[in-house]
Amino acid sequence: MIKYAVKRILYMFLVLFIIILICFVLIRMLPLPQLPPGDPHTKVVMMQRQAMGYDKPYLVQFGLFLKNVVTDFNWGLSDKLYYGQEVWSVFLQKLPATVVVNLYSIILSIPLGIGLGIFAAVRKNTWIDYLISTLTVVVISVPGFVYAFVIQYIFCYRLKWFPLVMKSGTDWLSPEMLKSMAPAILALSLGVIASFTRTTRAELSEVLTRDFMLLARAKGLTPVQATVRHALRNCMVVIVPGIFGEFLGILSGSFVIEKIFSIPGVGSLTLNAINGPDYNIFMLTTAFYTAIGLLGGLVVDLSYGFLDPRIRIGEKG
């Protein structure tokens, strides 16, 4: 298990390096942002560009970029969106909004998805099961941004239940803030709820037909007791890793939703950096989303072995 984990981590860093290199070259192909004359930060930004070798070949620039990040964790200064400010400071200001919206989404999705999956499995081959399964397939098949536009149009524009954009501020538990975040949370949650429903329904349906469930019923346990005490416990081996994976998955895929609902998070920052263009902000946010995606796959794989000792990933049978 340890050998497998070390190997996966090394591969993860290799893939991260390759993706960052490709993104670095692609963003450098865009026209360099013009420096505003007379701004007090212009001289500092010009010195940064000279130190980063903007007039040198791409590979030389990439080497200087990696050196600054690895040795000093210096991601440079913003030369477009937040002119003259440190990129890392800007990123830290935007990160809480992204984390909070995604955290609320996963908190909403877990009980609803697992609950619907259990209900469908217990009512297997009934009209309720068919209805839930059909809706699950439909929701999973449609991209999340489509739901975002529908939710925004119906609940924000037509019914006016929620504001069109997220309220500014940092009081994440206030009723006003929660109300302004509700459309984005719902748009992010629909696909995750459907995913949990499908996974729970499939696993629980299989477990309910096993011999140990018949033995539990023979001992006098009610269907509810047998399902909760035995069937769900076996399903958790698959469901729990899915929770980690889904959280990291929506965290890395919410930038379009953030842009639609004007959430001041890392996703909106990434798209603005591309449109800017702002080289250094784009590189930091790209590294963040790439690392989150790779870490999600690693956590899911390793969690199987920790949750069930019978599973030893990487061992030869």
C-alpha cells in the first residue's frame, strides 16, 4: 500500500509538471498586457518581467518560473487584473468563496443523494425506482451550466426568489449570504445528488440480495434494521470515497458556475485571467485546479484500502 501510494504521488507530480508546462507555453503565446504609464506599480512590474526573462525563450522563462515557485513560493505579481499586487495574496482572498459554495453543495448533496439511492434500492423494480433512475440519468447527462442558466432564469429572474448575483461579504452563515449563494449551490448540487443516488442504488441493490442479508432477516431483524446495520455498512466502502472525490471534483469544476452567478472565487478569477490575460494569476489558478483534480483521484484510490483492510491496492495477487 505504501509503495503504491508513493508511486501514485510521484506520477501525480509528473502529470502536474507536464500540465503546468503546457499551460505556461499556451498562456505566453497570448499578447503581453500593456503596462499603464504613470502607475506607481509599473516600475515594479517591469522589473519582475525582466527578472522572469520575458524576452527569453519559453523554456528559459519556465525554468525561472519554477525556480521562484519551488524556492520562494513566489508566484509573481499581477500585471493586469490586480495590477502590482502579489498573485498569492489575491488567490487567498478569492479562495474562501469557492470553498464555502462547494462545501455547502456537498453538504446538501450527501444526504439527498444517499437517501434517494436507498429509497430506490429498497423499492427496486417499482415505479418509484424507475422514476428515480430515469431522473438520475437525465440529470447526469446534462451539463451543470445548463442547470445554472435554468435556475437563474426561473428562480432569480422570473420568480425573483433569489438575487441574480452573489452578495459581497464574508459572513458566510448570514441569511442574506446564504440566500444569495442558494442558486449556485443548487446548480452545483444537482449533478452530485444524481451521482450519489446512482452509486448508492447500485451498491445497495446488490448487497440486499447477498446471503448474509437473508441470514440477518432469518435472525429476526426487520428490513429497516437489516438494511441499516448490515447493508449500508458494506455500501460505505464505495460511498465514502465517493464523498471525497465528489467534493474535490466540484471544487475543480465550479469555475463556470462561479462566473454565471458572479461568485468572487477562484473560478471567476481563472476565467478573468484568461481574458485579461494575466499570466501569473492564470498559472497559479491552473496549478490549483490541476492539483485538486489529481489529488481527488489519489484520495479516492487510497481510501478504499483504509476503509476495507481486505482491499490492498497495488499488491499482486
